[in-house]
Amino acid sequence: MYENCNNSLGMAKIKGAAVVDIDRCKGCAVCVAACPFDVLALAREVNAKGYHYSSAAHPDACTGCTNCAVVCPDSCITVYRQKE
């Protein structure tokens, strides 16, 4: 029944971008664990508060699922979605 469902039939592919407010991030890594595509990782650098903040290690893999933003305890992540 669904065997013909693919992108060639006009289904839009979604591209996402997870943007982290590095000044507010405490580096808890909950977002890193929540990302199914390993987009986020803790940076080697530290922010002004001395925390290793989350950053997009593989930004091209982001689908805009918003898992990272939903689980962030400090609401430091905004996810943008766009059709490709």
C-alpha cells in the first residue's frame, strides 16, 4: 500500500539547525544523549562560566527533530527547520 512513498513523489525533505546559546549552556550533555543523529557534542572550549558547552559537531546531520531542545533543562537550544 505504501510502497511508492518516497521523495521522488514530492515529499519534502526537512533540514534542521540546532543553535545553542553557549553563554547559558552548563554542559550537562542531556541534549547530546537525546540526539538520534549525533549532531551535538560537548566542545573542548569552555564558555564564560567555565563549562564545556554543547555545539553542533555534525550540523549537516540535523533533521530538526527538536529532541535536543525539548530535553535541555535550561532552554539553551533553538531548532530551526527548513525544506530542502
